[in-house]
Amino acid sequence: MSESSPLPPVRLTSEAELARDALAAPLLSRAARLARWAGPDTRVGAGGELVEEQLPGAADALGLTGDDAAATASEAWRVAVDTGLVEIVDEEEGTVAAGADLALLTSGAPQDVLGVWLTALETVLADASVPDLDDLVDAMDGGGEIDFSSLSWDPEAEAAFLDGVLGNLYLLTVSEGGAGESPVPLPALAASMIVPDDMGEPTNDVLEQVSDAMMRLDDQFRLLEPVGLVDFQPVDETLMADTDEESSAAADEADVSRYGMVRLTPLGLYGLRARLLESGLTAPAVGDLADKGADALLDGTAAFPPTAARAETEQWLARREPLAAARELLAAARGGDAGAPLRRLHCQQALSLVGLEAEPALREVLDDAELGGLARVWLSEHGAADVPPPSEAMIFWLTIDTIAAQLAAEGNSAELQGLVEGLAQQHGSFFAAAWRVDHPATPDVLEAMGRLHPDKKVAKEARKAAFKARSQQGG
């Protein structure tokens, strides 16, 4: 993901709801319980880990049984230490006490709770990038140091791979028309990191890499689910058993869910957005602009998908009186800069959400060269009486402004091509008059019309008109 290109805006639940989700996450809940369980007799090793003889007691305090009980308790203890729920009092003695941040989980604000959870998330993400413990033991040399070269494992590359996968999952979740709240198949996530965009049919070697990555992600998402980042359906273990029954294999391939499914939770969306912002990426959230001025709203929603732009605008309007909001939007829509036509288009869309209480603001700009056209459109659409007809000059100006906004929003789209064809057909002398329009975008709009119109004769007229317009503006 490019640092200069903003991601689609995410819709987050309230901080209070997210904080409740964080407290309910199994891993953080266990860490808090162990922090309260720890006492004067609790002992830790040099790295802050519980000494081995105390792991059964920790597991019992968590109500854990079975082969994984000690490992699960050990993981929860590490999170308790890393998040400040437990503090090491004396490193030599290995004594501990409840940390200052433990009280935040019961008496802190939602932001405080989420801060603790974000720290826990970083701990788990670091763990998820580490190879299996058995592999690490096998890779230790005689001096107890890990020989990373024998693991074929690069810690930085592994962390970058997981970050890339989570970034793709975030993008799939927040993009309009993307996965949304639906789970994403694990093979698709693995392929997004392995298969080149320009590759048609993946080679056997690439498919093998995808399969390896999928199994690695299966292990990693199993670790990430208890912290509340994802909802995860692991790979069906029977798929890894050899079978000679072709019909069974065919059934397996038809049921993609057996290869693993994952989706971000609301808390996971919050966590990944926080990490993206921390890394310097622009990751907006719906509601970010609600307390800002109309200029920030119109500029900020320019890159938003339609649904998100509407949701952001509705939140902005909800905090203002309709008449005052309309006046602020109209004032922000003025200007002769390159972004002004798109601002006016977004202003018109925002005003469509405002009722007749805004009528006085629209009547105030009826004689304004830049806003008079859109004001007449709004008043007519809302059934207002005594709307003065626009002059021919205003009609042409509004036409150029509208096409300039469409070019900025969508480029050379099929919809815009249809608009261009319709204009040229309905107004035989359109280009003869259009080049005289006193609008900064007139030359660029006419050049675009020349590119978009399929009729060579009409396209030539448009290009000639563009040349005249540029000459008139001194270009």
C-alpha cells in the first residue's frame, strides 16, 4: 500500500463497544486474571516468564486443563507483563506485583482499555512471526544461540509478510464492493501475497508457494484469534491426510471453507487501522470530518466511495442546523482552483440531504456566477416556487463545471462519454459557444470531450474549441 494514497474509510463501532470487546478477548481476559492471581510468592525468570513450577498453578487459576494448559497460561502471563498489568519488582529475586495499568481495565476510559489491548496485539503479532518452538530448539547451536540460517527464516521478512497479509485483509474489508463483514478464504489471502498481478495461470511452483503460505497463515491466525483480532475457521485437518479417493478430493475443492476462512472483527479493524496510522499511512474513518469545517468535508470526501461519502456527510450534517450547514457548504464550494468543480459536486450532493430549511441559503447565491446554477437545481428539485430561469451563460458555465467535476471524480468513464455525446447531439452549436465560457477548466473539458466523443468530426470540433479556449485564457 502506498503511503501517499489514502485507504478507503473504515466504519468503526464506538470506543465504548470496542473497549468491551477488548476486555472480552480471551487472551487479555486471561492476562488480567493472572495479574490479579499473582502474589508475593509468584516468581519469574530472567525474561519475566513464570518459572516452570508455577505454570500449573497459573493454568489452574485460569481453569485450564489438558496438554496446552501450561502453554496457554504462559502466553497469557507474557501478555500481562508486556502490557503492564504485572510489574517485575526485583529482577534478581524474580518477584512481581500488580502493574499500574491493571486498574485501567476496570476504572479507565475506553481509550485506556484500548491502549492496553493494542500493546497486547503487538505482543501476539510478534509471536505469530516466530517459527514453531520445535523448529527453534532444533536450530539451537551448542552455545544456546539460534542459527537463523538453518531455519530458512528471516524475522523481518516474516513480519513484513504478516503485515502485508493483514493489510490486504483490511483493504478487502473496507473497500466498497469488497468482502465487508464476510469471511475471506485463506487461499485467496495467501495468493494475494504470492501470485503476481500480471500472471494469468499460476505455475505449479507458484501454487506450491501459495499452499505453503496458506498453512503458515493457518498457524498465525490460530494465534491471532484469542486476542480478538479475527474470527477464524482453521484449515480442515483432514485435508492434510493423504487420500486415494478422487471423489473426496473433488468435494474438498468445491468446499472452499475447508481451506480456512478469516474475517476481521470490529476490534480487529480498529487495531489494524491504529497500526496503519502509526506506520504513516492515511487510513481515514467515517466520522473523522464531523467536527471539521465544510472545506475539510468537501475536500476529504473527494476520494471516498459514494456510500462512505454519504455516511460521512450525514454525520457532519447531524451536528449542525440545516440553514447554517448549507451556508457553510456553499461558501466552501467557491473557488477557481483545480479542485473547485469537484467540491461543488460534493456540495450539491451534500445539500441533497438537507431539507427545505436550507432554502434561504440557496436563494442568497442565485446571482453568484459559481453557485447560482447549482442553487437553481436544488430549488427546482425541492419544489420551490419562483425560481428564476438561468441565463444561457450560466447554463454553459454549469455544464463545463459539471464535466470538470466528473473528470476529476471518475476520469474518462462510460457515463461521462454518454454525457458528452448527449450534449453534442442536443446542441449543434455547443462548441461554438462553449470555448467562450469564462471557466478555468474550459480548455481541459473541451479537450476531454474531443477524446471521448466517438464521432471524428465532432471530436475535431471539440479540439478546435479547446485550442481557442486555451488561446483566450492566454495558455
